[in-house]
Amino acid sequence: MMVKDATSHAVLEREEHEIYCVRGNAGLAFAGKLSRTIEVRQGDQAERNNNVILSIRDRLEEHPHFRGRASQLQIEVIGDAVVLSGRLPTYYLKQLLQEAVKKIPDVIRIDNRVEVASH
């Protein structure tokens, strides 16, 4: 469950787990819930997203097929997905783009929306 805290601009994630413990022949048992709250500040998440985007842009500028073309591509991070959009002249380049981005640390999922359109 996620709750937004308006005062600190943080997202609080609450996890609840049922715990059951039975011990030996004495019949001692415990049942209860374990809860924990994880706080993720929006600024921290925005900084992580920005770092992922910068890493992707750097990788593309170093890649021989994308040097000079990286500025034509739009890169966003939405949730756990990197969203790629823009235009490339061939399907081969679209696939190379996806393979290059996949190698970046912290990239979990890729939504490749790049259009293939020859000049």
C-alpha cells in the first residue's frame, strides 16, 4: 500500500506480513502481523530517474551507431520502465538501441516506442 505524505513530500510504502511460529512439543505458538513502513522521498526518486537517463544518454553518445543521434531520442523513466521514443531510420537501429539501454545498471524494463521511418 502506498500513501503520500503531504507534509514531507514522501511516498510511504507499508508492507504487512502474517507471521506464524510454532515451537516444539510445548504447544507454544505465536501468530501476528509484522508491519514496516518504507519512506521514499520523491526528490530521491527523481534524482535516481535523472541518473538513469544521464547514463543512457552517455552510453548512446559513446555508441558508434548513436553518436550524434542521441539528441533525436526522448528518454523518460515512468515507474520501473525506461520509455524510449523518437525516430530512427531502421529496425536494426531500434533493436540496437534497446540492447544498449538494457545494459545500463538500474534499467529494469524498457518500453521501446521508437518509430522507424526512413528520411
